[in-house]
Amino acid sequence: MSHKVLIANRGEIALRAIRACKELGIKTVAVYSSGDKNLKHLKFADETVCIGPVSPLESYLNVPAILSAAEVTNVKAIYPGYGFLAEDYSFAEKCDESGFKFIGPNSETIKMMGDKITAKNIAEKAGIKVVPGYKDALPEDPEKIHAIANEIGYPLMIKATAGGGGRGMRLIENKDQLIDGLEVTMQEAMNAFGNKVVYFEKFISDPRHIEIQIVADGKGNAIHLGTRDCSIQRRHQKIIEEAPASDLNSESLLNTLNSCLKLCEDINYEGVGTLEFLYENNNFYFIEMNTRIQVEHPVSEMITGFDLVKAQLKIALGIPITLKQSKISFRGHAIECRINAEDAKNFTPSPGLITKMHPPGGFGVRFDSHIYSGYEVPPYYDSLLAKIITVANSRSSCIKRMTSALDEFFVEGIETNHSLHQELMHDEVFGKNKHTINYLENEFFKNYE
């Protein structure tokens, strides 16, 4: 393919994208901040462009600088990865206006599914259950707000319609917390997302976090790659992900999978995407759709043999999906552990120089990372250092393989959450798949030393 793509990201996902481009014969342009000049993927890109200082606002979120780099290097398309501008509909719009293909859904779809209220309405029309709540704009009258909350019932969640990634939400346990909690959440939403609109949702007390990976080409073809379980979380941030999700009601799952494909058809979705659900009492409750590649995409790849990043690139270049759903085979079980530059107990960030490191290897082990011995971890960006992924014939065998991979892996010079993952692989509740999204914070950490 005689095309050139600009990678508008950094770290492991930038390296992942460049590798996929190389396999497809696509030339790459890597952009970087002045603090990232030693990133590994820059050595493998065909061209590199510095787009600004270390501050994300002046570099990886600097739309004019990115578009200027794309123009100077004469690229055809821009790959956003995850985070930064990946779900910024205005960026996708500006790419299109500037003559560059945004690798992902069009700006209208990103905007539509990025608004949680609109997304829930679309999901319902496709036959997907949503968390009970109030989806319209909230009135200003406090009495009417209390009446709405009473009808939903306490406890309830206040969520920012533009929120995501675990941000922009607040638990309200009783009526005395409602008005103050509403004002604080609206202000936080305005500060974080530039949009103060929020909505009410019934609080589901002890669910699992299940997601469904879809791929659609915008030409009427859509497939799913099954489920992922992302229930090991801290403060709504995923730590461990696995595929497929185990112990799900088969009828409820089949209905939800089919409805997800219908949703893709209804909105003429293009690219990869993930529909996220809370799962409790055999029911899937839709919470949001991510219109981008997920950090945890490798576990779906490992059990299907389907390369999601290459699919993104092909779809963006107008190549339709020819693989039929019936031809996708699911083999074994995969687990991903996110290795972050943070203290394993108090989660304080730990930037600094990596003096030594050793990646895990062996049969059924995958290591997605941009780090190396001598790499300086900057304090300005996300703390993700690496993703260790293992695949095996069964969940129990996969846990054993991950245990060995974690034992083999080490990083010196900075703190990481490596030991937390080691403890979790030996945890009885995790081993029996009895954990929910509350387990890590409410139970596991009480005994973690």
C-alpha cells in the first residue's frame, strides 16, 4: 500500500500502530514532544516531527501542530490511538476539513456516541438494556430534581454526559447529598470536559464490568470479537482485563451481542469500537461506547487471531470487512496485566530512570511496551509502561502462565505495580472468578501488605 500515516500518540500504542503499518507496507510519521525524543517508536518510524514542549496541551493535544506536521509530511491519514485526541470529535472534523482521513469513526458518530445520554437512547433503540435512570436534561428547580431522584431511588449515580475513563461521576447515597453533589459534579465535568451537563442513573451496587469488541466498515458489515471482563479496577480505572468473560448467561449474552451489531448497522459505524456494560443478575446494562481502540484490545486479538489495529488501518483505506461472524473462532483464554509506573500500595506516580529491565517471554506470552533499560519515564503523561498478555487453553492455565511471566519480568530504578499483579494471580477470589468491580478496593486491599 503506497500510503503514509501520521501516528498522533506516544508510548506503547504508537509502537503498536507503527508495527501494524509496517506489516501493511504503510509508511509512518511519528510526532513527539520535546520530552519524548528517546521514545522507542521514533526509531522505527519513517519520519519524525517534534510538535511542541512536554506539556500535553502544547504537543499531543495541540491540533494545529499535529495538522501542520501532517501537511508538511504529506500523509494520507492520521491514527489517534487511545487517549489524547482519540475521541475528540472536533479533531476528527478538523482532520477531514484539512484533507486527512481520521482513522476511526466520523466526527458525527464520535460526537453522538460520546454524549452518554444520546448513546443510551441509541442503544435502547437497538434493543440493548440500559441502566435505569433519567436521561433528559435536569431541571433547575431543586424540588423537581429531588422528585426525579426519589423516582429513581437511592443510591444513585450522577454522571457527566461527556465523561469517560472513570471521570465525571459521583455516588449519591441519600437526598441530603444530592444538591451539593450535583453542583460539584457539574463543576468537575465543566473543568474536565468543557461540558457541565450531567444525568442520573440508578446505582448498580455490585456488578461486573463486561465489554464487547466490535469491528465495522461503514459499508454494512459488522462483526464482534466477543467479550472482555474488566472487573479488576481501582477508582474506575482498569488494572487487569481478560477475554472471554466467564460465567455469563448464554441467552442474555447472545441477545446483547446481536443488539451490538444492530447498533453498528443503525449508526453506520466505521472502525473498531467497544460497548461497555455493567453485568448483574444475568443482565447486561449498557453504560457507554468507546469509539477507539482500547488499551486492552490484545486479549481479544489473542483468542481470535484478529489484528484490530490492522483492521482499523484497512477500514480507513476503504477495504471492506470480508470475514463473516460465523468464521471467527474463539480459542482459549487471555489475560492482560497493566504495568504502571506507580507505587503498588498507594498508587503515587513514580517517574524516573529505568536502570534495568527484563521483559517476559515464552510460549503464549506477549509484551506490548515502549520501555527499555535507560529509558527515562516522564512525569507528564499516563503512567502505563507495559502490558503483559498471556493466552492458554483455559482460564486457570492462563493465570499460571501469567504468574510465570510476572515472575520473569522486572523493572529497576522506579516503582511499579508489578507486585500487585503477582498477588492478584495468587488470589483465591480472582482465581475462582468471583470478583466484581468493588472487590479490589472493598476487600482485596484490606489484606494487601
